[in-house]
Amino acid sequence: MESFLPVLNAVDSFLWGAPLIVLLVGTGIMLTLRLSLLQVRRLPRALALILRAKNRGEGDVSSFKALCVALAATIGTGNIVGVATAVKVGGPGAIFWMWMAAFFGMATKYAEGLLAVKYRTTDERGDIAGGPMYYIRHGMGEKYRPLAGFFACAAVLVAFFGIGTFPQVNAIVDSAELSFGVPRLVTDIALTVLIAAITIGGLRSIAEVASRIIPFMAVLYIVISVVIIAMHIDGIPAAIGLILDGAFTGTAAAGGFAGSTIMMAMQNGIARGVFSNESGLGSAPIAAAAAKTKEPAEQGLISMTGTFIDTIIICTMTGLVLVLTGAWQSDTAGAAMTGAAFTGAYGHIGGALLTISLALFAFTTILGWNYYGERAILYLAGVRAILPYRLVFIALIACGAFLKLEAIWVLADIVNGLMAIPNLIALIALSGVVVHETRRYFEKLERGRRFMKQM
């Protein structure tokens, strides 16, 4: 497989180059305009709905738990390693372009959540089944069934060989070994047993665990980051200035930083932002479809907050820590760069805190992608394929700690990109449905408010 690495690298660079990035961001811009800046005007309501959603109607889990499953998959090593990588190559200006990707990505994620609920169905067991493969097939029509199948195949491959397994397993076993001296085999066995115990229980089990871990790990990481930011509070105006200046003028070489152009900052910021929040990739709507709600637009609003939490909040925490501490100018990269910033602030305990955060982020990503792959295999082969899928997934987790083939990572990156293409085609084709459902929902709310005033 390694002999194909140059070819795979070429395909990966082409796929994740300007065309796909333009399509991803362009779709977000188009939806933002058609929805009249909904991600700004309706963000307060969206955030309020996270805990106040009525959870009435068909569905397998509450809207909050559906969001947690989606966040489990999106909040991962990209929030720590991905941000550091973007800043290392693109400079502080990359953070600004991550914000831009997230801003327009919120409109994309809204549309995905809305369509997921509108076109969801039930499987042979009566459980909810939804996601891009269903809104492509039922929203665009039967003649697009091959496109839906293409998306589902790509999702299964990503779950097996990409985001859902090997990178996350390696991140967990590596960090446990480096920070706490735990042998790789011990960590791998414990991780495999935990994943098996949770995933065999299906969505409700995964959602229950995710709804407990996600709030804890997000708050933990935000708190330890805010403390570092508070230590350097006087430097915040200069850091913001550096981010904005680097976004539009590039960043000069300094220390261990080689310098970057505007294009480097833009490309790395947008690409890493998309990798982190997955807006447009079509993964989150698979979880959104399972929410107990009668209103597609309501779940769209809740789904939209996932991108806000993942990138606008958590990725910003990492970015500010790197800039304020000066770690971005060091010779380190990736997790080591973020680790240096945390260690500089907290001493040895900083490395342990980062390791715990990284392990939790990676662990929940495994859970989220296990569910995504399961729903995709259900679409392709029916209920009978679910148990074999789970067993294969668990087996891949068990051996993932000992596989480091670079070609596998590149192949996973390619398949991940292939997921986005059919989903973005559907979002563009069904944008009129999104606009119509949005108007209907808010007009209904307005009528309700008028009625209450008259009483």
C-alpha cells in the first residue's frame, strides 16, 4: 500500500485543494445569504434550545443528546492538534480564517440538521434512520439513489479507516504512554473493552455516555485555557491585532516560525476549521435525525450550535493560548506545540491536563463515528449488517494502536473529502426547502406570540 503513497498524496492534495474548500465555504455563503444571516439573528434562540427544547415528536433521543453525539464526533484531536498545525503553517492569521469557516459553516450545519429531520424515516426495528443518504434520496428523488449510496459507502470507510478509529486510538495510547508511562497494550485493551461495552448498546448507550462526557470535557478544556489567557490578559489586544493583521497581510518569520503568506493563512485556517467542525461533510445530520422533535428548523438551530461550540469557542481557546504564550513561534508543532504552551503555564501538570483533554476528545470521536458508520451500513445493507459492523469496528480499535501506515491516513483523508461532495450537492439542490421550512417555523412562532398577547 505504501507504494501508492505518492499517488494518494497527489489525489489528497487535489481533493482538499481550492475546489473543495471553495465549494464548502461557497455553500455556507449561499445559505447565509438565503437565510438572511440566520446564524447571527437566531443564535440566542439556538443556544437557548440546547436545554429548553421540548423534545416532543418522533425520535430516539433528546435534542440535547443528539447534539452531544454530533459534538462527540466533531470535538476531537483537531481542536488541539489541528489548530496548532494551522497556526504553525499559516501563522496567527489562520485563526481568523477558521472563524470565517465556522461563521458560514453554521448556516451549512443548520441546513443539514433541518433536512435530516425533514427527510428521516424508520428502519426495520422502528428506530430512526436519517442523514444525507436519506435527504438525497427522498428530497432530490429516486434517480439520485446512487449518489446517496456513494455517500453511505464513504461514511462507512471513514468510520472504519479514518477519523473514527486509527488517528484517535493512536492519540490516546501515545498520550497515555508519554504522559503517564502506561504501556500501549494496556491502554489499547482498556480502550477496546470500553468501546465494545458502549457501542454494543447502540445509539441510546452512546448518547448517554456522550451527554455526560461532552459537557465535562468541554468545560474542563475551556477552564484550563481561560486561566492561561487570564495570565496573559494584557497581551490580548496585541494577540487579536496579530491574528487580524496576519489574516490580511501574512506573518513575518519569527523564532521557529518560517513566515506565511495571506494564502497560506487562509487555506490552512479554512481547511482546519472545516476539519474540526465538519460543517458540510454530512456527518452531524446523521445524529441530528434521531432527535425527538416535530420541527426540522428547531433541530437545525440546535445543530448549528455545534459549529459555534467547536470552532468559535474551543478552537479559539487553543488559538489564543498559542498566540499569547508565544508557543506558535517555537520549533514544535501539533500536539507538542499546544503541550509546550500548557506546560509553560502549569508546569508538569499542564501536560497531564492536556493529555486528559486529548484522550477525552479522541474517545468521544470514536463513539460518534461508530454511530455514523452504523447508520450508513444500515442504509446500505439493512439491520442484519449492524452487528457485523460493530464487531469489525471493535476489532479495528483493538489493532489501531499498532498500525502507523501513512498511506492509511492519506486514504482516510481522501474518503473523508468524498463524503462532502454528495452532501454539498444535496444542500445546494434542497436550499429552497431549507428556506421554506425556516419561514414556516418562524411564522408559526410569531403567530403563537401574537395569540399569547391577545389572551
